[in-house]
Amino acid sequence: MRYLPDFGYSAQVLTTSAFGGREDEGVLRAWEPLAAYRWLFNKEARGGRAPSTNRTRPGLLRRLGRLCLVPDLQVTWIPFAFWRALRALVRGKTDLIYSSYPPASAHLLGLLLKRQTDLPWVADFRDSWIYDPLDPELQESPYRWALETRLEEAVMHSADAIVVATEAVAEHLRLAYPKAAERIYVITNGFEPGDFPRSDPPPVGDPLRIAHTGSFSISHSQRTPQPLFLALKDMLADDPSWAQRLHFDLAGALSEEEQCAAQGLVEAGLLHLQGPQEHAEAIAYQQRAHALLLVDHARPWVSSNVPGKFYEYLAAERPVLALGSEGMVQRMVRELQAGVFARADDPVAIRKTIEELYDCFCRGELAVRRDPHFLKPYHRRELTRSLAQVFDHLVQS
């Protein structure tokens, strides 16, 4: 929302009062009943910070919540947010309603406000809801899947514009909801160009430095570096000199399980755990590397999402070692010639890909330089321009 004023729009954000600071002119907060539980069991919440992981919830409560609170735990926020939003709409002129998923409850709030006010409504799907769900339990519960499919249908039929982050999500939704096809727009994730001053990679010569910034399973329960660790251990077992030829920096929080799995590689000197970093320092790790590691979780279906980290890696102008499953990440790596790809759940394929990357490095063929015009469509200001054009179309019509 930073650049919306440049295109004639000001935003009033409605969010939860569970975390964050005070209410001001640009931010409205509505009470969330489950916030009391978070406050009791999560010390980060008591300190006013967003929780770093959802593992503080007891298993029984979580199972009951996923069964009863559909589509997500934030559904208890809707009545209070609805009342708070209506008060704001009565007080001032509003041109349109914008909701962003996740959580899916935000779209249900948008649906209620649309029906109450008949204002133009933009529903933004940053990730696929039903086809490629963030919550793996959705695929395992016929009851939830059927109910949430009906909820997605209601959103797709009522929203005046639907924004998605990848072509794969758009293709799926156009097939599933052909009547909504003309209302679907693709606006990808991106990066802030000022955060990425151009820099030369380290000189060619051992070791090949590969960096990963951010977390794995802490940010997504199914995302894991374990197959990568297995591949690296296999390489070391066959040839211990890989410890001198490869240098992996993991700059981000790791779970206890991940730290234990990495221990042997750390002791060998191949893996270096740098811990959580501020954003500027994480970017510095990217710029000190020859290549950048992207890990997404493997699926039994074609994946539809592209982690936001991928666009930062494009801006860093380093080749990407992408581990994922068939789908959008693989497609973009190939189409943009952004690096190399292997299935995230196949240690043998991962090893082969790392060895190929190292061969390119030794031949001096790893450097990437991109025309600034190539990256411009992924600048956040340009992406905001595209979103504002969607707003213009609705407001003017």
C-alpha cells in the first residue's frame, strides 16, 4: 500500500487488535476473540510482536479449531471487524473494498461488506485457496474441502475483480469459474529496488558460496531442507573435499529438528548457520553469495505459488538453486533463465543439480547480469500501478 497515494488512492487498513500498535488514521483494529488465547500461550504476543510460529497451540485445541473454525481461526474476528468496517464506511467516502488472502476469513468479510454496501470489491488471492492450499489438512478433510469450495465459489461469483499472484492460479480459476474469467488479473509479488544496489559476486574460486535467507518449516510446515541435507551428506561421504568446495550460508531461523539434521554438515564446515537476520543483513548475505537457494515444498499436484523470496533473488542478480515440485517455480526458473531446478523431495536429483551448478561455477559461467528493464515489472511501485489500474476500472465503471 506504500505507493497507492502516487496513483490517487489512500488506504484505510482494517486488521486485528491481537498484535501491533495503536489505531491511527490509516489503521483500524477490531477485536479478535482468539487473541486472548494467543496472549496467554505466546509470549511474543504479550510483547506486542507477531508470533514466529504456530506451534505453541496444543494439538487438541488445534484439531478442534480446524474442525469447527472454518475456513480458519480468524473467522471469530469477522463479526467485530464487520461492525468496525461499517462504522468507517458510514463516516467517510469509500470507493471500493479490497481484501487479501490469507487468511480466507478476510474474503468472507469482504463478501459481507459487498452485500451490505454494494461497493466495488477486489478479492486478492496471494495464494491458491482450494486447488493448492496453504493448509495441507484441507485436502484430508472432505467436510472442510466441500464447505470451503462453496465459500470460494461465493467469493468468485461476487467479487468485481479477482487478483492472483501467478499465472497458474489464474489458469485454474478461469477453468473452475469461466464466468469470472474476464475479472481475473495477475499481479505478481515483487521487490523494492532500493533494497538491492547492484553488486558483483565474489571472485570465482573455491568455495562456491550458496546462501539461503529466511526460514523453512517455521514459515511453512511442509517446507523442509532435509532432502538437501541428505544430498550434501551423500556428497561428503563419497568425497570429503566437498567441504572445501561448497559453502552454504543459512541466514534465518531453523527449527530444532532442522538444526539437529544440519549438525554433521556444520561440523564438516560445509554448512554455516547464521541465525535470524534483519532484512538488510539478509540481503548482504545474498550479495556475498555466488548462487541463492530457494526451497519450496513438493506436492503431488502441479504447484501454483512462487515464494516472494524468488523475486528478491532475481533482484540480487544471482542464479537460483531452486528446489520444489513441478509448477510455477520450475516454469519461471526456465522461462527467465534464472538458475537450475530439482525436485525438493529427491536427494539424488538435488545432488546432481548441485554438481552441475558447481561445474558451471568452475567454468566461470555462473554470473548473471539482468537488463534493468527486465526487472522493472517486478518493482513494487510498478505492481502497485497495476493494482491501481484495476481500482480505476471499477471506480470509473
